[in-house]
Amino acid sequence: MSVRSVLVVEDDEWLAQLHARVLNTAGYKTQIAPNALVAIQMIDDELPDVIVLDVLLTGSTAFALLHELQSYGDTGDIPIILCTNLASDLSVKDLAPYGVRLIIDKTTMKPNDLIESIREII
Amino acid sequence: MSATRGEHEQLFDGPFTDGLSSLVAAAHELKSPLALVRQLSLTLEDGNITDDERHRMLRQISLTSERGLRLTSDLTKVARLNDALFELEPINPRQLCEDIINELSPIFTAHNRNIKLISRKHPLLLVANRDLLRRIIINFSDNALHHADNKSTLQIQIGSLNAGKTIRLGVRDYGPAISNGMMQSLKSKLAIAPMPIQARPQSSGLGLYIASQFADIMNGKIGVTRHHDGATFYVDLQASSQLSLL
């Protein structure tokens, strides 16, 4: 089986590095995008199997990126996990049309929650 | 010379003027550093890390905690602005900015970024409260650090306006440009200044609100200039007239 790839869109550099560390250790190929624009460029180059997406980003918010991804057939099918401090204000049901499959609360998550969440959806 | 809130009548009419919204904004702003410290601690607890990683993570915990503590300290200061008396004095902006750069260099180094001063060798003195001005510039720098591109160099710039009557201290970052919509929003808010301005969409604007409160008490104002590759947040303050007395 080929190595699964994960794109982490997170503007907190140190938190992104922690996410990448956990994912790499679990055998995933991980890329980090600090904002939505860089994320789009990376997705253009290579479609990831999963996107882990922070909501409050530098520049455009995650919702602008979600809209962009839904505008194209190939990117619209990428499963998305929101990883955010705003988890209590969001619902998977509302965001499912935008490809959001799970929401992780940054304030209560444990490092391995990322792995379990990715395994749950792919 | 001194200034108090009562001597300066222009009060904010923004979203943080009631206690509840301030509390919510403060809670929101503190979530990020606390969540990061928690993740770092959990990773350290796991134990499966190298000595280099442990050293780096402990350093990140210290620096992130300091960032959170700066915010709580600023909030306390804002809450007491009404009662306190702030001494205004002639200040050498170059010396102040050099001190700030020394203070911030550990966190910039940890983020692989640089911060440097752009100034004349002998800039005009300005009139301000040293502690409040220091907090404003550190606040702008913290904001810029978070939004600047990796490995970019941030600049603290000192310049003068209005034939030397106004001194501008700005913090220039190099990162994603502020969108047209956001800039229009900023301009409309600045046009009816003083109003709190939100720097970037993901920010509650609390940091800039704090900075504008501190500037206000010193008869100054804050503002933002958009560039194609980032932004400059600045504070304008009155130049010292002590030279004209000679």
C-alpha cells in the first residue's frame, strides 16, 4: 500500500511541527502549509489523501479554502479534518457539504487523536 | 508631564468597551498559547523524544508562556488606565527599540526569524510613557512574528512626519497581504479613529485594541499600512520640543 499523504494547514509553526511529528512517526507523508494560499499551491502540485485544517488562519480563513476546494471535482472529494480552538462553535453536520468529516478540539485533543481521526475516515 | 484618561476625552466605542466582550476576546487570545503549551507538554510526557527535541520543546513552552503572560499583563494595565497616572517624558526611540529587539531576540531566534531596526543614527526624541510605548511595539512585534513568512526579517522602523512634529514607530512584516476587503474595513475604522482595528481575520483584535488604548493615553494613535507583501502597524506620537527650547 502506498504511503498516505496528509496536508496540515496550520499557521502556528510550532503546533504544525508537533502535528507533523506525530503523523510522520505513524508513517504518513506530511506537508505543512502556513496559510490557505500555500495550501492551494501544494494541493495543485499533489492531491493529499487528507487535509488537517485550522480554522483561523493568516490571510484567508479556512472557510475560503473550503469553498475553493469545493469548486473543483478532484479537490472537492478530499476528506477534511478541522483542528481548531473553535470546535465548540462548529458542527460536522453543517460543514459536511464542504468535505469536513471530523472536527478536533485543539484545547482538549491529545497528540494521537490526529492519527485515530485519520484512520477513522480513510 | 503626565497624562491620565480624564485628560484625553476620546474614548473607544468598539467591541471591547463592555466587560463581557473583553473577557471573551481575552479568553480567545489565550486559547492558542495555552493549547500549544498543552500539546508540547503531552509530547514531552510521551517520553519518546530525543534530547534535542526535549530541549527545543522546553524552550518553546517557556517562550509561549511568556507570550501569554505579556497579554495578561497588558490586559491588567488596560483595566487600570482609568486610575493610573502615566509619566510622559522625552524618549530616545532608537534606544527603546534596540532594548525591545534585545528582549525579543530569543523568541525570534526560536522561530528562525530576524528582527532589525531601521532608523537614523540620531532620530528625534518623542514624548511618551516608556512602559506603554514598549508594550505597543512588543505587541506589534508579537503580531508580526505570528503572521510573517518563515525566515523573513521583521523591521522596526523609526521615522518622522509633519516636518518633524510627529514621530512614527512602525513594525513591518513580510507575509500574506491584507485583502482588499480587510483593508477597506481597516480604513473605515481608522477614519473614525479612535476605534479598535483588527489586524488579521483570525485575530480578535484585542492586541491592537490594547495598543490603541496605550497610544490614546499618550495622545498618540495607531494605524496600518498595507503592502503587497505584508503590512506595517505603526504608532504616531508627538515629537519632543526640547530642541526648540535650546
